[in-house]
Amino acid sequence: MQDVRNLLAPFQHDPEAQDLQPIRLYLAEMVLVGSVSPGDERMTDILNNGGELSILPAGAEGWQAQDWMSVPIDDLELVVPPRHVSDPEKRVERDRHYVRLRIGEWQVEGMAHLKPGSEQDALLLSTHPFLPLTDVTMSSPDSPRPETHEVVIVNLRHAEFVVD
């Protein structure tokens, strides 16, 4: 198992940043709970841009640079993002597809929203590795009961599709 201290490095964050939003990050080694400042961007877009994600871990005192962590986005398996309501004028009609995935120790079930006419196989061929699912149920052998979330963003690079 990778040393988590090397995975999470201090991040230089702008102390004037605003609008902290709650987030939960699932990595192979741990679940990290904290806050992010996504501005007006959707978390899916931030994740698909790659790089690193700055997070203020739960319990951190404030806006000091040493309180922030930088997490490599490629290492994220699952993300429970901050709530985001899209501008109705920017919404695109999508078809809903039920999917079941295995990501690390997690079994994840939910609805993928794909552009009309897209095949489910498009999920496998996606150039955008992060896919948001809605109405999600997640279970793990280490979790006493399933978790449910309105939205979970999955990293398809870590996913294995489960077909019944």
C-alpha cells in the first residue's frame, strides 16, 4: 500500500478563496472528507481537467496554506461532490442508463446520463474518465451498510463494469 503522507502534499491555496463546499474523496488507501472551493465550475469538469485537487480536510482550522492538501486527481476512485445546480439553459437532454461498477472495494450502482443515441459502450471509450452517476448506492465489505448518495462521480480508469 502506498504511503498516504506522500500522496497528500501541502497545497498553496489563496486565502481569499470563497464558498467552501463539502466533498468526500474515495482513494484506494482512505476516504478523505473535507471542503473544496469549486467556484462556478462543475466538479466533473474540474476532475476531467486532471492535475491535482486542493482540499481543506475536515477539522482543519482555516485558510492557512499548511491546512490545505493537494490530491492527485488520477488517484481518486469515487467522489461525492458538492451540490451543484446547473443553469437550466445549459442543460442537455440525456438518456438514463442503469450501470453497476466495481471500483476498488466498492460496488457502485446508479444512473448514468448519456447524450441521446450514445451506446452504453461509450462509457468504456470515454475520453473523459470521470462520469457522474445519480441515485447511487455503494456497498463495501468494510462498510456495515450501503451508502446512498444523490450524485457520485466515478473514475472510469479504476472501474470494472459488472454485467448480470
